[in-house]
Amino acid sequence: MKAHLCMLSMLLFTSAAEAQFASQEVHSFQSADTAATDFLAGKKGAPITLAGHLRAARASGKHPTVVLLHGSEGIGGYNGSVGEWSRVLNEAGYAVFIVDSWSGRGLKNITTEAARVSPMSRIYDLVGALDVLAKNSLVDASRIAVMGFSHGGPPALYSSLERFGRLFSSDVRFAAHISVYGPCNITFQHDEAVTKPVLMLHGAADDWVPAAACREYASRLTKAGKNVRYIEYPDAQHGFDAPAWAQELKIPQGLSPRRCRLAESEGGIVLNVETNQRFSPSDPCLERGGTFHYDEAAMKKAHDDVLAFLKSVFGQ
């Protein structure tokens, strides 16, 4: 475990001299490696130990805190968007807890094989992270939000549902949920039972995770009277918030769900709506190839939108 935590610290790629935070700590916590169908059926997989890096804007005192869930490229990935958001949030006075979902699972980057880990099963990562944060003297347990990117978007978004909130072991719950270009192409049972404020950000030109499904889900939630805000950035592509992708990047072998429309049926079985057949990692709706591209205007607007949202939730 000690070696694992040291590796995590190295992956977080900022020295104390460059950092925008005053205090940092590395914490391990328990999660579970759970198959997608098992998760939706209410089963829990084999226990695993993960770790996260807590960065606080001040060396003492309780902070409103944002848990950050990386995408399929992992915490040490080449896009750097999680590190950039950490900087922005720390500068605004928030603590961040950067969860490493891959090292404890023996993974580094699953961009070309995203089905290896169910995004929804990462809600168990959030259960463990929230438990350790609620006990930390630097964290205001009543003001913890979660923010997920791409593969990290669904656990950040759907942990807002009353159904999955029951997985959390304590009375502490996330105060807000933010998804950044995360897929919304599965209709879950009871998925309008959102209990906390939700913010969804998407690029209009995203060809990896198209915006339409999230736009439609946000519309359903709004009609149901839920506190949800959906923001779409014109011409922005996947990874619009990652300065490392200043030059457009094509990933021919990346696995995209852009043509998949899915729905959960009884027993946690996920069906392809078009074929009415059980969805699998080899489903023909999955396609290869996608584009990643930084958009400075969209990134700056997203920073402003997230900070305004957090201020409205946290009062700070």
C-alpha cells in the first residue's frame, strides 16, 4: 500500500513550489470491483483498495470539497484536465479529492477498452471516498460535491439518484453532482428520482460522447421539477477542457458508445433499445474512433459555470 500511495503522489505531477494548494494528503479507502450487471442487481464485487489525493486551499480549517473522478485515460493521463480543474478549484478556495480508480484495479488507461470497468460500478469508489472525507478535519462534510469526466461522468451524475444513494453507509451525502462530457445513453429505472442539484456540461461537437442523450435526460429531469442545469458549448469537442489537446487528437481504436441507446430492464439487465437484446462489450452499436480537442473559450466558460454552480450550492 505504501508503494501504491507513493506512485499516486508521483502521478499527480505538481511540485509543492508549483502547487496552488496549501496542504495535501494521500488517503487509501475501500471500494469494490463489480461487474455492471451485478452492480445494477444490487450485488457488490470483490473488495479493492484505492487511494485519493486531498489538496486543500488552506493548511487548516474545514473546506467545501470537490471529489474529482478521472476519465478512461486515468489519473496520470495525457490530457491533464483533472489537474487543471484541481488548480482552478483550489484557487477558488475549495479542497479537491482526486480519486485514482485505476491503480488499485491494476489498470493504467482503458481508452480503447472502456468496457473493462463499468462506469456505474465506480459509485462504490465514491462510497469509499465520501466515507474517508467525512472524517477528515480539513473537509466540511456538509459541503462535498462530486465531479466526473467522461468515463467518470456517470458515477458522478447518477450517484445523485435516490436509488444509488442508499449504497452510502453514513448520513453524509454529496451536496451536488457535476458531469463533464459523460455519457447519458442509458435509461435507468427510477432515473428521475434525483435528490441533489445537478450540473451537466457538454461540447456540442463531441463525436466520442454525443451531447444529445444528456440534453434529453436533462430535459426530462427539468420537466420532473428537479434542480438540474445543462450547459452545451458550441463547436466544443471531447476534452475541450484539456490544454494538452491544443492540437486535435484522433484515437482510431477508442471505443465510443455514440450509437448506443440502452435501457435497464428487470434484474439489472441492460438492453440495446434498437435490438431489444442484452447489451455486451461486443454490441454492434459500439464504434471505434473519436476526436479530442481543447477549446480555450469553452474551458474558461466551463470554469466560470462550475464555480458559479458551486457557489450557489455551497454559499461560497
